[in-house]
Amino acid sequence: MTNQIAMTTNNVLLPERIQKLVKALSHGVYERENAIRLCLLAALSGESVFLLGPPGIAKSYIAKRLIKAFDDSQFFEYLMTRFSTPEEVFGPLSIQELKDNGKYVRLTEGYLPTADVVFLDEIWKAGPAILNTLLTVVNERVFRNGSEVLPVPMRLLVTASNELPEPDSGLDALYDRMLVRIFVNRIQEKGNFRRLLMGEGKEGEITIGSDIAIKAHEYSQWQQQIEHVALPDTVFEKIYALKMMLEREAEKDGNNFPADELYISDRRWKKAVRLLKASAFFNGRNEVNPVDLLLLQECLWHSPESRNVVTDVMRNFAQSVCFNQDEALLLANEANEDSRELVQEIQSALGHKVETEVSMRKEKYFVDLSRARRHSVNMAKNLIKFVMLDANPSVSEKEKGDSRWVYVEAGEFEKKIKNGACEVYGYVNKNPNLCMLRFDIDSERGLMIKDIANRPVAVAIAGVDDNDAAAFEQWQARNESAIAKIDEAKHLLRLGHTQLSAALPHHFANSELLELLATSITDAEEALQRQAVKFEKSAFRVRMLSEYFA
């Protein structure tokens, strides 16, 4: 309970503080802001970082900056070679302790076991004695010094290399512990390159105010509070969907790298989830948001080749899955297809078929109106009602908008329809003014009315074609089911928009992926709106069908 209360208080204050810290650490650097943000998040969650890139691109500079984030902290860095010894990393042996007590004890002060931020360059050049000890330090945060087990205060381990560990080198376990993996490239943008050459940056010392520098007791408290951040079931489902997407990519033919380079261990997934919780916590939230999942782009690759695949998968994930964009549009497509099939079925069932008779060796058309209900409009009587069975722009220039039904005088219609296509005066919807209406008969003897675009619209006759109550009930149920799909699609995208807004500003996510995500939601909403406009006209017509026949 205490942790929950403290967490709530911190959540109010932390985001602005973290934002200031990120800004201060990134001040004066060129195209390294994303790396600094991710390294800071890794430090705040107690995870390790691997920087891959050629020499001379400020990998050590990133690590040195991060030490400034912590109040009263120690920094240790070392450039590994094949000749490096454990003494150079973990401290020399105490000759005095060896003489007096016969114990192998290292003098660790000023070396890795006492540092808060550690940078090990060319990590894979180190020998087994160093790397095996380092694996224990990373795993357990302890250093075994003789008979003593000393806690290691290391909050962040940054390793770097311009190469990956050799296959079958036995380094996979250590490499797997490097949760955040960042490819650091040369400066790409022309303006930034110019500023670098002209010395316009602030690459020297930076000052972090005491009000935002992280204190030791705060850091310890935050590690406990991160555990209380919730992982909602809906977010878990998205993580699982991403896992399936990556596994499908690994199984594809034609990859120019071994399939196991897209293998992601259960341990890595678990550590990645803790990173996501840390992201939520330091962004002021009590649960992981789908936006946090964008950080997984830098946690799931193994090599430059697999990094390209992971990047493509993450872009697809951001555009299609992260906020249910594809699911919403699929529901809308299903709803429109359901509606189209339903309208076709209604037209097939209710569309009036005319009869034919031969008179004077000429085919005549006959419409039996004996069972049709009679209606009156103004002073006109003996009118029959034709119901349009599909959406239309109107069947008369005098009546704008969708035409739902028309009234025509029975005797005049029976007389004129005998010759097929004909024009008859009648009333459209509830308009009391007479309009000229054009009727026709299609090749299958279906009775049609022409709309103002000269397109045929199937019609039914009230009192003749609307006597199957069970069919009407079934159509209504199917129509409501299609409407529910459209409503669910709208709900999914509204929820996505709300969740995106709740996650912004985000202090750690890749800005390009964020922009892609935001654009995809807008595009999905616009596509859904276009689908909904078409759908809702048909759905409304089906919903009101019984009333149209009244």
C-alpha cells in the first residue's frame, strides 16, 4: 500500500523531471538523442546496453554523459583488448592480504565493482576470465571477492563494439543480457555534420541541477515501485502478436541470415517487459501503454541483418496492430460485406417480379396489384406504395436525398407498365408534390425505378411482397450484428486515440515510430469513416424496412 501511494505521488512529479533530465543529457549532441534516452531508461530500470557501431562515433561519450544523471556517483570505463586482465577491470590483488592472511582479495575501489555507471569498449575482445566474472555481476549484481560477496552498485552497464560476438564463442549468455541494443551510426544530416566540424556543439562538461539528479535512495525506491506497474491483458495480447509476427518472419524463406538470429529468449522477453514497466512509470503512468511497446524495436534484434527485419516488423506493428488499426478496418470490411450480402438477399426476396402475357403477338407486362394496400396523399386516392430496396441519391430532382418509397396511382401504373419502361407521376417519401417517376423492367423481369443518375433500383410493393414476418426478423438481427461490428471498429480506434493521447509526451520512444503510429491511427479513422458512410445508409434502410412498408 505504501508503495502504491508513493508511486502515485512520484507519477505526478516524475515525468517533468525526467523530461528535464533527458534534455540536459542530450544538450549539444548530434543525432544521439535517441541513444541517450534509451540508455537513461536502461539505467533507470537497471538493465544493460550494447552499442554497435564503428570507432570514433562517441559511444564512450554517451556513457560518460549518463553518469551525470546520478548524484554522487562513480564512473568506470575500460577499453578491452585480448591482453586485458581481470586486475585491470575488477581491481588488483591485495599483496598485503595475501601476505598476512593468504587470501586472494582484490582492491576494488575505483574499479568496476564500486562503479555506478560502467562503460566497457570492445567488450568481445576480453578474455573468458573477465567475461565470466562480468556475467555474474550482471546477473546477480554482486562481486565475489575472496570469501566475501559484495553488492555491486552498478545501475547501468554500457558495452560497445564494432562487431558482434563470434558464433560458438560462448558469449551468447552475456550478449543476451544486453537488453537494449543500439546501432550508433556516423552523423548523417548535413547541417549536423557542419556544426560538428565547426565546433558548434557543447560536447564538453554538462551540469545537471541537483533538483533533477537522481539520488541513491530514490533509485532504490523506484526499483521497487516499477514492479507495481500493471501489464494489462490487452497490452499482453499485443506483445504476443508482435512475438508471432517476428516468428513468422524467422520462418520465411530467403532471409540472408540464420533463423536463430530472430530467436528471442524467454528471459529477454521478461526483461523487456520490465523495461516497458519502467517506461510507463517514468512517464507518469501506473500501467503499460501500447506506445511503450515501440521500445521493443531496440531490444529484439541480434545482428544488423536481423535489426533490419525487426525494424520493418515494428513499423508494420505500429501501423497495423499497436492500436488495433487492422482489426478495426477488418471489422468494418466484414460489416460492409455482411450488409452487401444482406441487401442482395432482401432484393432477391422482396424485389417484385412482373408477369408477362402475349397480346397481339406482342409481349406485355402485367403487375398484379389486387393485394397491394391502398394509400392516400392529399386528395389523391387509390395509390400503391413502392419501397426502394437499396440506397439511392433520389428518384426525382424535386426530392433531394435518399428516396425510401414512392406512391403512384394504381390504374395509371397498371396501364403504363404493360409496355415496359414508362413514366408515371407520383409522390416521393412524404413530399406532397407530384414528381415524374421512371420505371423499368430488367432482363430477369425485376421491377425497377430509375434514380436521378439513371441507375436502376429494385422495388417491392407494400402489401404484396412484405408478408414474411420471420424473414424480416432475421434480416433485422443480421443487420444489428453488422452495425455492432461497425460500432466496435469505431470503439477500437477511439480507444487507440485516447491511449495515444494519454501516453504523450513520451520521453523514451523513437520519434519516427511515434509519428508513424499517430499517422496510422488518423489514416485508419479516415478509412473507417469512408466505410461507415457507405455502410450506415444501407444499415439504416434495413433497420427501417418494416416501417417503409407500413
